[in-house]
Amino acid sequence: MFNHREEHVDKDLLLIQANLDDMNPEWVSYIMDKLFECGANDVYVIPIIMKKGRPGIMLNVLIDAAKQDSVEEIIFSETTTLGIRYLHASCHRLAREFKQVSTQWGPMTVKVGYHQGKLVQYAPEFKECEQVAKQFGVPLKLVYDEVRKQFMLEMKNASS
């Protein structure tokens, strides 16, 4: 297990790909959840056009190679694919941490990424923003904008 507070490169990863056609696309979120529960680092799908012009989905799963058997079981049992591709991969991960900022709705979390010690990324945590938007009846984009603004103000005040 890596310390995500430090920038690093994960090696010995597999990118597993499977083309899915003749499958109800509503199943995708269920399959993605199962893959994340199994320990996938990342799961994403890409719409594709298969042979004979059939629409399909390319499932992509980034995993530690040790989880290959478990992921194969999920893909073969839960999807319509007849085959899987394996690509060896490494992943450069930024150092990251979670910071709390004060907002009109209470404290909110921001995920912060650093490259070579320099702040390069920051984003409000989606589920918190979604919950606040629903609870207070305000647009989600307003919550995101407010959290980002407060983060930058707090960063500016901390450096002064």
C-alpha cells in the first residue's frame, strides 16, 4: 500500500479492457461498483463502434496485477464480453491530501494534489457538494464554486 501523501509511481499495474456489446448499458454502474469493491484503482468506460456498425462500450479497469483473477471473474460473470485484453501499466500519482474549508453550509472537503511539492490540482468532494445542494436547495455548481473560492481564499490567507 502506498502513502498517497507522497508523489509516487505505481508499477506492476494492469489495464484490463473488455469490449461489451449486446449488453444493457444500465448494468455498467453496477459492474463498476463491483470492480471498485474488488479493489480496482480506476474503472471507466468509453463508447465505441464495433464491427458491422454495432454500438458498444469499452470497459477499462486499472488494477494491481495481484487482483487479476478477481477482476476477471467479475467481468466474465457480469458482462457480455467473450474476451479480455491486458496491458501492463504504471501510474504516476500526485501527492494528495484532504483539506477542510469553511463555507456558508459548514465545513467542506477539498482534495488537493501536489507535483514536486507544488499545488497543481484541487477539487471539492463531489458527494459532499451533492448532499449540500440537495439539503439546502441550491445548484450544485454554486456549491462547487463556493468551495473552490473558499479554498483559494484560505490558501492565500495561509501564505500571507
